[in-house]
Amino acid sequence: MKVIEITHPIQDDQRINENVAMAFGFFDGMHKGHDKVFQTLDQQAQSRGLKKAVMTFDPHPSVVLNPERKRTTYLTPLSDKIDMIASHDVDYCIVINFSSRFANVTSEEFIEEYIIKNNVKEVIAGFDFTFGKFGKGNMTVLNEVDSFNTTIVGKQELDDEKISTTAIRDALQSGELQKANEELGYLYKIKGTVVQGEKRGRTIGFPTANVHPSDDYLLPKKGVYAVSMEIGTEQKLYRGVANVGVKPTFHDPAKAEVVIEVNIFDFDENIYGERVVVYWHHFLRPEIKFDGIDPLVEQMNDDKARAKYLLSVDFGDDVSYNI
């Protein structure tokens, strides 16, 4: 897949020089709703003999358009999103820098400069896709242009609720991990590097890997989770229990930094500096403050047992556990 990064105005040598079907969207999360867009892209490209292209944007438009509610964390940061787009056998991916200058592009200019001059013969996007200054451009506007055909992808639902990035973000931040994973269509994941931590866990029998996210990932709700983790380039998943939070038993929550710590089951290796991927399976409980080490250790043992059981179910092991 050829990736073309554009800062407005687009240059002639950045344009696509063959006829394409192009899907448009921000595509954060690459969830089940987006899957329908990519299925439609594939169908239209095959039926019309076109190459497949995607246009997406970075950063999120709210950074420019809505500073009070700007979105600076993502379900799939740009590098992850590009990898997932490539997995759909896309030929071209155009990434437009969503700047103040680009936000002032009119809908008419966008159609001419970014669609028609890119040899787009088939436009595919969700029913709520908007573009151009003040968001005046929409799918109805595109449908009236004769230079290309427009295919509108309708609302995708799960349990009578629209599948959306916003809904998934809300679910992750409220501890509804199962709902988030169902709408994503896969386990939420965060890539990172194992860094030095306080090393307090090893003193109480729970050594942890301190995972520093490699990009601007949205962190799930503070709490304890059943997780699995890839280490380096190994094609192997290690099971564990993770804590996302500030460790209020030891720190002032108002001053402490939120960290991800993973206790890997039956594991005793030095993995500092290793790149890892943490997969989030189950939310166990919120992060709470304990009155001393003993009740904390007791709860951590229970968390570990419950995580082992839930992960054994996920992985199909024959194990029982009384919750």
C-alpha cells in the first residue's frame, strides 16, 4: 500500500494517477461499522475494475474545530490505523494533515482538488460523513456530482445501538470492556515498551511489567483487568492481570501519574526495553485504596485467580473457578 501524506494545499505529484474507488473517514478504532465501509469499497472496486484507496485525516478534526472537547487520544493511533487499512488490501492511503488551513477548504474545493483530481470514480463513506468549511459538504452533496458515483453506507448497529468510535470510547472509560470489544470486533489493544518502575510489586510477590504506551492511546477506566500480552516478536500470548491507575494505596491520586502495570502469570524474565502489545479481555474491578499491604495482597490474589479463570475460558482451557 502506498501511503501519501498531504499538508494542504495538495501538490500535483501527490495525486493518484489511476482510477480508484475511495473510502473516506477518520476511521479511529477500525470497528465493525468501518468494516461495512471497507466491504463496500472492495465490492465497488471489483465490480468497476478500480484500484482501492482510502482518505483519512490526522489529527482528529476536533483539535482544530472544538478546542474545548478536542480529542488527542485514539483507539488506533495513526500508525496502527494505517496498518489496519493495509490489511484490507488497499492500494493507496491518503493521510491529510487536518490543520486550520485545511479546515478552511470549501466543500467545492475539496471535491475538485481532493476527489476529482485524484481520479476518484467511486466515493464510499458513511451516511454521516461531512467535509469542507463548516462541514457544509455531506453525502447528499456528493451524490449530486456527475464526475463520480457515490455509495452511502448506512448506520451499523449492535443491540439496537449505533456502532461508533464515541460509543466505544465511552464504554472503555466506563469499564464496559465487553461492549467495547464487541463493537470493535476484536480485543482492544495498546502497544508499548516495558520501562523501569518502582519495583514495589516484586516485594509483595507480584512483580509487574511497567508498560509505557508507544502512542496516544486512550487508556481504559482505572482499574484491574484480565489481559494477555505479546512480548517482542514472539508469536506467543502471555496471560496476566493488569492495573491501570495511580496506585492510591501508595500515592496521592491527585499527583500520581496513571500507569499500566502487568503481572504476567508464571513468568520470571527480564523484559525491560521490550516492545509489547497488551490485549484487554475483561474488566475485573475499579482501582481502590486499601488500608495497608495485607488487604491489598489478599485482593490481588483474588484478582489473579479470577483473571486466570476468565482467560482460561477465553482460551478454551478446562479449568474451573468459583467466582
